[in-house]
Amino acid sequence: MTALDHGAQQVVAPEPGKFEIVGKIFAGRPATVVAAFVIFAFILIAILAPVIAPYDALAQSFLRINHGPSWQHWLGTDQFGRDVLSRMIYGSRNSMIFGLLAPTLAAIVGTTLGVIAGYFGGIADRVISRVVDMLLAFPELLLAILIAAALGGGFWNIVVVLTVAFVPGFARVARAQTLSVKQEPYVESAIAVGVRTPTIIFRHIVPNIAAPIVVLMTLWTASAIRLEASLSFLGIGTQAPNPSWGNIIRDGLNNLFGSPWPIIGAGLAITCVVLSFNLFGDAVRDVLDPETNQ
Amino acid sequence: MNDVLISARNLGKTFSSASGLLGRKGRDVRAVDGVSFDVHRRETVALVGESGCGKSTLGRLLLRLIEASEGEVHYMGKDLLKLSREQMRAMRKDLQFVFQDPYGSLSPRRTIFEIISEPLEVFSVGKTRSQRRERVAQLLDQVGLSPSFMDRQPRQFSGGQRQRIGIARAIALDPTFIVADEPVSSLDVSVQAQIVNLMQDLQEDKGFSFLFIAHDLSVVRHIADRVAVMYLGRIVEIGPKAMVYDTPHHPYTQALLSAVPEPDPDAKKTQIILEGDVPSPANVPPGCSFHTRCPIVQAVCRRDRPPLLDTGKGQMVACHFAEAHPLTKGEHADLAKTRLQAVGSTGAL
């Protein structure tokens, strides 16, 4: 077919590496590197909790109620004589699981709803958008308290609570992104060659709205950890005797002037993890979704 | 005429601005208004007009990329607009589209192979992946690209190369009809000619029909068999290329042609400069929609809309005075001038 060769320029740009994005997230940001390290450390602690923890987090003892810090119990003991450090180490499991599970589930549900609303429009859009607007009118914590109060505590209830609290945000972002991606010529060109609607959604819409969703997920991991701690502090989250940073602080309040260490320790842990996830999320956003960065 | 491939009858599209929750209605935009024309087998029909005249919308209506408000599109004895979504999807094997924007029309995250093989996959052409790769390699070769580009991504290519990829995708299923929506208007002038020639060669090779949407009259002159001129959503003149270019009947066509730059600097030429702007398609003037800018406007033009009538030789014009002033090449400039003067003296504007 040389007759048809009208001399296309053989200009080809270099292929960028797959790991370039990861590199960009850390490049020139020492705070992000520290944040990632902190996150990694806490994840390790959560996984290795049974190995690291010096005591059983649930073992009570009348002989050492409300002890201050000592070489045996670095952060002292609580009103049931349980080792606070061990409870904190086991509590990190709680925080990490909710921190990762809730935004992931919320992203799946919220993105599905948002894409349906954005792509199909019409009555589906109206119903979904109105419900989402309604839910967005409540602050997440208030919404979480409302649902938790109705459902009660317990692991799966907290998962549901946090997921419902986060779904509206994902749905709104996914809908807005879908509306704009839907207008892209490559979507129209897929329709023009006869691609079926589900394929268009999964192949041409979802991958192109993924960046802001991922950004939202990393940013809301911090919120999920904070919310779970808040709920547990209020007594409607993780239920005693299971340890959670939130209910460690709550228990610590009873003996605030005897030993402030449970509160200081758990408070510091929450602060560190939330701050780290926020910093990391900001960095991810700057790289994946530079436009939304004010 | 039994070699008609696809024909539009009274095709129209009104975009209604979104009505609010309380049923407030915005102003409707009449993008395409009662358009009828045929495209024959192996023929290239060029659709020209100013931006905003509805030519892209018309191209999309034919292939149902936009749903028409009214009218019919006949293809193979069926009205495309009456088919179910699934039936229409099956028809897309024969009816393809080349997009204006070579940057936006290729999905940025997919490889060239994935982009070109998508239609093959949809219509199960090529059972295995390796068969499809073979076919894609063949298609890339046909559009003048190296098959070794297959696993690269669109961002690694120039505009002209991307448009070649878009063309390869359009011809992948051996369609009978391709709508090309200003396929070269966003390209470099030097690349435009290559792409136009490529499309012409491919058409000769494969024998598909072409609806070529453009605003560049020199490109149209090169590629078209017949030319249709659109103004404010309506076809005002349609006919064989030679007739439309040499003896334009509609004053709008005459003005358009007079604006084409002449390569010969010594050639004497009077430009017909139209007064005013194109009226908004949300507020189309009554009667002949061109009457607000027409140099030979009469009272009847403001009142009655002229039908698209055959002048006898296959050229159709929608003008009340089409018969009165057919122009030959030489008369073109002079007549235009005298007419402009006449308009000035009678104060018809």
C-alpha cells in the first residue's frame, strides 16, 4: 500500500514509565515522605499487633487498676487494669480497617450512583441527586451519629455508618466527572462505532473519572479514622471491651488526673495518622488531579 | 434513482434549553430545519456553511449520534430513526463517523490497537486477538502509518497521525457510508492535503460514500462530487460541484464563493461582503432565513420561505429569485456589483 503512504511523520514521544506517578507524589515533598512512613508504620503495627503488643488487650486485673506509666506498662493501665499500650496497638487495627474499608465501599457505591446519574440523566439523575443533596446537607459526623444512634454500635454497623456518611461526596464527584467525560469526543466516537452502553461506561467513562475518586478516597481515609474515633468516644462506635483509640480516650477521661497518658497516647496516635493521611492525600491530589487544587 | 445509498427527508432538530423544575422554558434553538437530500453510492457530498449553521448537527442526525426531532433517514429500505437502539447499533457497522478533533476523539488511556480494534471487537470481526492484530496492522498500513505504532498511546502522535488513526477506525468495518465532520480543519495546512488525499484514495479503493462536512471551500472543491450549502439549519443550494462553483444561484452561495481567496494576484474579483451577522438559530427570521443579509431582498422574501427547487439540471436552490439570476463565472462579479448598487439606490435594505 505504498500508493497511500503520503509521508506520515514518524514522530514519537518517549513512553513515560508506570512508576512515574508514584515518584511524582514524593518528589520534593519531605513531609509527604514522612507521612507515608508514618502510615506504613501504623499499618505494620496493625498487622503485627499480636506480635508487638506486650499484653492481651482484653486481660483485666484488679491488682493494677489505674496505674501510671511504668517499665511494665509504658502508658499505664486503665480502670480495669488493662495495659493501655496493648490496647492502643490493637486499637490501630480498628482505625486502619475502618479507614481503608469505609472510603473504599463508599467509593464503590457512590461512584456507581454518580455514574448512573451522570450518564443516564433524567429521572435517575433527579432521584439520586436530590437524595445526595439531602445527605450532603448534614455534616458527616452528625449524619454518622444519627445512623449509629439508630443502628447501634458494632463492627458492621460502623462500616455502614461511615459508608453512608461518605457516599454522597463520591456520588457528587462521580456525577460531575461523568457529565464532563460524557461530552468527550472519544465517548461519542465509541458510540459511533457501535460500542454497547455498559462497555462505554466501564471502558471509557470509569477509567477517566478514576483520578478524582482516588484522591477523595485517600483524603477521606483520614476522615474515616477521625469519625470512627469520634463515634467510639461517644460510645456509639466500637463497643467495649474491644479497643479503639476513641474509647481509650473515653476510658482515660475517668482517670484524667491520675494518669493522662491514655488520652495523650491515643490522641497523638489519631493526630499522627489523620495528619499523615491528609498530607498524603494532598500530595496524591496534586499529582492526579491538579485542576482541583486551589 | 436506485443508486441512492442514504437519504434524509425533512430532517429537523430543535435543541430545547433545559426546562427548570417549575417548567420554565428557555428559547428553543432550531439547529437543523427540514433538510432533505440524498447521498448516492460511491459519491462524496460536501456540506458547507458558516460555523453554527447546523452542518455538524446534520451529520450527527444522519447517524443518530444526536436524536432527530423529526424527519426520516432512509438507508437500505429502512428508516434509521425508527430503529430500536439495538437495531441502530447493528447498523453502525455500515455507517461510520470521522471526528473533527483528532485529539479528543481518541481515548487517551487506550493504545492504538485497542482504539482501532474496538469496532472489530464489537462486531466480532476477527475471532482471536491475533487475527484482530493482523487486521489492525493492515488498517494502519492502509492509512499510511507503521503497524509498529500499534501499542503506543494517542498522546505520542501528531494531529495528522491521530486523524489517520481516526480514519483507520472508521474504515475498519468496511462501511458503506462515512460522515467526516471537518476532518482536516484542525490540522496544519500542509497536513490537510495529505489527509484529504488519503481519504480520497481510500474511497476509491473501498467504494464508500462520503458526507464531507467542511467550511473550507478550496478543500471541498478538491474532494466533492456534489456540494450542499447550508445557512441557518437549512440547505439553500445543492448540486454538482461544477454547477455550484461556476453558476451559483443562491445569493448566499455567491457571497461564500466570492470570499474564497484567489491564488492569482492579478485576477479581478469583487467580493460580495454580507452585511451584519448570522442571526441566532434561537431566533430564525421568518420567510427566507437569509433575508436579513441578502443583497437582493424583496418583500416576498420577508414573508414566504422559498422551497428548495430544482433549476432543471440537478442543481437545487431555495431562493425566490433563483431563476431570475443564474450567474455564470464571468457575470458573477459584475452582477453582484450592480445588484449591490441597485440595493443601495432603492433602499431595499
